Amino acid sequence: MAQAERRRAQQEMPANSAAAAETAKKVVSAIATGGDAWMEGHAELLEQVDQMSQRWIQSQREAIEVARQSIAEMQRARPRRHHARATGMAGGHMAASRR
């Protein structure tokens, strides 16, 4: 009886191997399809992150430009005030203190 079981098991092995190979093909196909979907999802995510980063960088550039313009305006105004103080024309305070 043991020999009969061994023979039957040996005959079933090729059938099991074929079924296992078919299952393996299906699994590999599913993984490949899932991998493609995963890659596409990541590509979309990275595109959105890139767009968001570009908008943020642009807003930072604009903020820096506004700050640069403000500083330049303050620098242009500063020498006039400094010159006015030096010549005694800064307003009533210096003129009044000299009297």
C-alpha cells in the first residue's frame, strides 16, 4: 500500500507543479500590475509635490523682492534724514535747541 501511495504522489507532483507554476504566473502578473499602479501613483504624487514646491518658491521669491525693494527705499530715505540732521534742518527740535 505504501508503494501505491508513492506512485500516486509521484503522479500528482507534475500536476501540482503545473498548478504551482500557473499560480506563480498569476502572482507575478498581479505584482507587476500592482507595481505599475504604484509607480503611476508615486509619479502623480511627485508631480503634485513639484508643483506645490514651485508655487512656494515663487512666493518666496516675490516676498524677497518686496523686502529688497523696501530695504532699498529705506536706504534711499536714510541719507536725506541724516543730511537734514547734520545741517540743522531736521525740524523744530534742533532749530529750537539752538536758540
